[in-house]
Amino acid sequence: MKILGIVLVLLVALEHLYFLYLEMFLWTKPKGLKTFGNTAERAEASKVLAANQGLYNGFLAAGLVWGLIYPNAAAGVHIQMFFLACVIVAGIYGGISVKKTILYVQGGPALLALLALLAT
């Protein structure tokens, strides 16, 4: 179960690095427009906010990786749990306020990772 937890935490971290990339660098590009269902005008008007949001996703990824490499393994697991809880809350909020699929795409993997960590 420990390896599964590590793999799932890495998956969530990679997912958030991808969100960072989408929101900071592709927001006004065709891939970003399609992914977020934006028009070019709306994307241009909100690109600074999207970049800020992407930066926060990067912080979540960094926190998860920090927890994985932290020298004290027990403390590292607690760090991972904290950042996974942050991701879950963000997924719930996004699912309620923006689009229901955010709950599953963002919150689902984080919840699975948290459950795997709790089971070890």
C-alpha cells in the first residue's frame, strides 16, 4: 500500500503541474480555450487570474513533492496529507462553483491518494 500511496501522490502532483501549464501558458491558446471552454476574448480578459490560479496549482504540486522527499518519512506523510486535503477542498469548491467534473478530476485522485496514505 505504501508504493501505491507514493504513486498516487506523484500522480496528483503531476496533474497539478499540468494544470499550472494549462493555466499559465496555454490559457489563451487553442488547447487552453478548448480545455476550459473559453472564448478568445474571455481568456484574454482573465489570463492574469488564470496565471495566478496556475501558480497556486504549482504550489500544491511542490508541497506534495516536498512531502515525498522530506527527510523524516513520518513528517513527510503528514505534509502529503495536508496538501492532499488542500487539493480535495479545492476540488470540492471547484465542483460546486465552476463545473462538477472538477470534483472528480481534481478531488478524486487526491482522495484516493489520501486513503492510500491512511491505509499504510
